[in-house]
Amino acid sequence: MGKTAFKAAIVAAAAVFLAVFALVVVPPLLADPDVFGAFAAGFVNPYASGYSTDVLACWAILSAWILYERRTHGVRHGLWCIALGLVPGVAAGFALYLIIRMRQLGENGVDG
């Protein structure tokens, strides 16, 4: 996969995620703006709990990677991606971080 196709794929995936997130989460949150209750609702059964735990772990791993590369490779603006990983979600924060990383480290990354 080329660089342009890669960027298009991650932007498309993030856009689809944001659209679904907005359609599914925003209307009930507007009706009842209890953010903590909405977060807790992700743990209402074992299956939702499993997926929610996976998302939280992915956010923690992404955050560690961002902080590591900030220190070792000087990648800037990753803290915005950590925040985006919380709201609206890891898909948006991860996609943005990959684009930021590619721009700052160049097409071949730090090893190229």
C-alpha cells in the first residue's frame, strides 16, 4: 500500500468512526447529558465490558507510544491525539497521530 492510499484509508476509517459515533452517542447524550453515566453504560454486560476494556487498553498503549516518541523522536502535538483518544475515541486519536507522525518523521520514518 502506498503512502497516499494509507493516508486515505486511515482518514476514511476515522471519518466513518466519527460519523457512527455522532449518530449513536450524541443524541442520547443530548437528551441526558450525564457523561459519567454514558461512560459507565459501556460496561453494562460482559461483552460490552470486554470491548470497553479493549478500547481503554488501546488508549493506554497509544498514549505510551505517543509519549515515548515525543521523547525519543521529537514527535510534536501528540498530546492532542491522546485527548482525542478519550473523546471521541481511540480511532480518531490514532488516525491523527499516524498522519502527524508521517509528516514529522518523513515518509520512511526514523529508520529510513
